[in-house]
Amino acid sequence: MRCKKSFTKEGIELQFGTNHIGHFLLTNLLLDKLKASAPSRIINVSSVAHMRGSINFSDLNGDKNYGEGQAYAQSKLANILFTRELAERLEGTGVTSNAIHPGIVFTDIGRHMGINNSWIAKIFLFPLLWLFLKTPRQGAQTTIYAALNSELENVSGKYFSNKAEAEVSEAAQDRAAAKRLWAISEHWTGLT
């Protein structure tokens, strides 16, 4: 999350590669097994950060212009576009695909953010964070809910936060963008 510009060994921007491309590839490699063991559920961990994201198809890899926050938001938007497109493709197979926002969880996910290097923040802010952030156990609850709740057995293509269905951004509802991202992801992973 919000790391300096770097790339996977395949040359993919690290946040996009880690948060989207890796999940896209793994999920597609497991699809036959998931279908054979249906009913099955695929849960993609996204973030409320998708709300400020956009997919920059002309510079998807951040080669021309890179912003740490924008790259993270783009990768989290990609999670939801992937989830929704996958749900459409899996319709009738007994496999569902949903995305979740775990909440803002007190882990080291923000270790690349500048505030973590501030001694003032470490003295005054960090001791208060536990009042506002979820514990890892609390952060896992929406994932567990989406994976196990019997009421969601046939629910697919949705986004959940705090164990309830939540709204997604307008960009996350762009079906043409989801299809285009799928085609690019197939190409980048060699699945085509």
C-alpha cells in the first residue's frame, strides 16, 4: 500500500501486480477446481480506497506518471472490476465472486506512508490509533461473513463492508472497463 514506485520481476507496477494481477492469475488457475467443487466462493479483498481510484488504461503500469496513492486506489478498483466481471462469467456454475472492504485495520499495511517515519506521530498519534482502527480479528469479520454466511450462497458480483452489502464507485460499475481490464490481465499473465 502506497509504496514507492517499484516493479515485480515481470515488470508490472508492484501494487497493481500484487493487488490485482497476482489474484487474477491465481483465481483463473484455480477455476476448474472451484467449479468442480461447487458451491464455491471467491472473495477478493479490496478497499474503500477504490472510491477515489480510476483505471488509467493509457498508463496502467505507471510508466509516465506515478502517484503512490493513485496506484493503490487503481489496484483496489481493479479488484472490484475483476470481481464483477468474474461473477458475470461464472453465472450458473455454482461459483460466486464477491469483494470486501475489511475496514481500516491496525497492521503494518501503511508502513510505506511518510507518517510512519515521523517521531511526532509515533509519540502523539500512534498511541491513539487503537481507538479508531480495527484489530486484525475485527478486520477479518467481513471476509469470514462473505465466505461462510448461508444467506450469501447465491450472491455474486457484490461488495461488502462491515458485514453488509455496500455501494461501489461509479468507476467500479463500468462494464466496458471491466472487460478491457480482463483482456489486458489475460495478456499480461499469459492466459490468452
